[in-house]
Amino acid sequence: MTTTSDKFVDFGTFQVFMDAANTLSKLFSPAQGSVVLYNNTDRVINVRTFDEKDALRVIAYDTWKIGPKQAVDVTARGKRIQVAIEGISGLFICAKSQAYGFDGKNILPKKN
């Protein structure tokens, strides 16, 4: 006889499994190259990156917290990476070996 609780998924176990799978994936096929992302705002932003060919975007390649007026090299696999910023709808596609600035609404190529 099964109980109602037997039908629920243990998301803690699921998350541990997904984190392990993500770590193994990075070990066997690490990303090469990066994008420099400048946070031109006065607040901390939470950034997630996804591989170029990641259509589901369930598990981020990596995550960063970028302080105000700070820059970080972000990466994922592929020639271009998908960048998501918490609180901003949609994704930004960034070419590797380029610098971009986040102005609070958009990620735009950084002018030298």
C-alpha cells in the first residue's frame, strides 16, 4: 500500500543529483574563454550563465554575484553564452572574448 507522501519527489535529493551531474559535466568538458561582464549599477546582481546550446536552461553552468561597479569574467560552453540576470526577464546572448556592461535593464557591448 502506498501513502500520499510516497508520491512526492524529494527535491533536496534531486538538487544534490543535479549539482553532481553539473560538476561532472564541467570536469569532462570545461568551458574555454569568457565574457567580461561589468555591473554598471549601484546594486549587487545575481548572474547565471548557460551553455550556448542549452535549450532547457534548468541548470546554470555557473552563477555569480557581481557587486556594484565591478566586473567579472563569466563563462559557459560554446562560442557564445546565454546570460540571465535575476529580476530581468529574458536572456542575453554574449560572444566570448568580448566585454559587456549591464545598465540595469540590458547587457550591451562595452565600448573601449
